[in-house]
Amino acid sequence: MLLTRNVADLKKGESAVIKSFNDRDMSLKLLEMGCLPGCEVRLDAVAPFGDPICVRVGGCYCLSLRRNEAASIVVE
């Protein structure tokens, strides 16, 4: 059985490639911020209480996301 993973599932320092989005409205916001399918993301940091998280997008810049936003990004 193949499990789908999202950015919120990543461990600190772990990388993955964006595959798709599971929330249409949120996907427009994320696409505007540079989270494109095929782009590599890496979880760089997590706030003390677990929210927000810092994700490095494409090795270029850090993006701060809430966990529910990160959960809408499907990765492989």
C-alpha cells in the first residue's frame, strides 16, 4: 500500500519533491510563493510548539508555513 506524504510529515533536514496539492484554494497561494510541482523542498526548522515550520524551497529561500498549509503539499 502506497502512502501519500505531505510536507508536514517531513522530519527536520529531510527533503522531498513536490508532486501536487490537495487543497485548490491553498494551492494558488503556494504556487504564487514558488512551491511548484517538481521543486525540491527541505524542512529546515520547526518552531518550539511545532507551528510554524520553515521550509527551504528549491534550495533558494526559506518559506514559513503553518502546519495545515504544509499538509496541503503532497510530496514524493
